[in-house]
Amino acid sequence: MKRHLFPFFLLTVIAFCCAETQEVYFNDPTIRVQFINADTLIHLNDSLEKTTAAIIVVNDTIDYFSDSLSVLTDSLFILADSIDGGRDEYIEIRDELLITQIAFLNTLILLEGTAEILTDIRTQLSSTISNVTKGEVLISSITNLENGSFLSFVDSAADYFLPMSMNADISRLAVEIGNKSYDIELAYIREDFLDEKKRIRVSISNLEIAKHDFDSISCQSLNCENETPVKFYF
């Protein structure tokens, strides 16, 4: 390079580097979804209903034995007064009632223990139902069949993010849960936008769930942004 051209070239490079630039940064958009085990939810709700009914029966039985024990105790006080007054013929009846009183007390202890166990079971069932309703489940993997994006998981979560195709207005995905695979086909509108760092990103809207082989979904067509959850029931 000729010496008289070098300063001009250097100034040109400096001016170019200092000019405002726009970073090109494409990223695949995602859809936040939840997967809910409907069969488990039905089973859990059925178990919760039966447990609640059992608690009611046990508590009613406790009330019955408590009332009976109260009457029995009053009767023993009356018999004790009569025996103290010389009515020895009541001694045999008192002894029989004492045996019954002990049996009632033991039954009440067992019933109250059963009620406590059932209450703990109901609490655990309610907690599990809450987790299942929130979508707390372990997904083995999610694969975008259009671009090969693959996500695998080792921990359960409430929310998962489906990787949409950046270069297409439709995405076909395979979701593996346990030993079963479920297919989802989604259509949407893509829009490019600049983020705060002036990077070009892609957002999607007008989500259309074209096909799926889940038991049901929370919506078939939804005006959807990246943060919008869609619930898939299996």
C-alpha cells in the first residue's frame, strides 16, 4: 500500500468501527407450555374424595363413641354411689361396665389414630393434586422435527418451552413422556424485532395448534406470545 493512502485507509477503518452498528442475532422463539397427566389427576381426585368420605365416617364414629363413653362414665358414677350406699348387687354390673369403658377408650384411641392418618393422606393427596394441576411432571425430551432442536430433561418442572422453527411458520414437535411419544404441529405468525441491545430477534403470535395426539389441550387457537402457557393433557 502506498504511504500516502495508508492514513486515509486507517481513518476509514476507525470511522467504520466507531459508527453505530446493528448486531444480527437470531434466536428460535419458544412457547411456554404445561403437560398435565389427566389420568393421574382423575385417580388422585377419586382417592381424595374417598379419603374425605372416610374421614367423615371415622369422625362420626368418634363422636358416637365419645357420647357413649360419656353416658357410660355417668352411669359408673351413679353405680359407685349406690354401691357405697350398700347396694352390693350393682358390683357385677359396675365391673362389666368398667370392661366396656376400657374397650370404648381403646376404640377411641384407634379411631383418633385412624383419623390422623387419613388426614395426613388427604393433605398429601391435595399437595400432589396441586403439583399435577400446575403441570409438575418429568418430560424425557422435546424434539423439533423441522430443525432438529433437541431438549432432554432429568428433573421435573411445571413449565416447559417448545422450540419453534425460526425459518418456518409451522413447527412439528415430538414430546416424549415416559415410554410414549406425543406429536404436536403448530402454526403461527413470525415477526422480527430489535431488542434493547439492537439484536434482531423473532417473536411469534396467532398460535394455531393444527394437530396433536394428546388427550386434550386447553386451547385450539390462541392469540399467543412467548410467555403464554398452553396446557396439554395426557
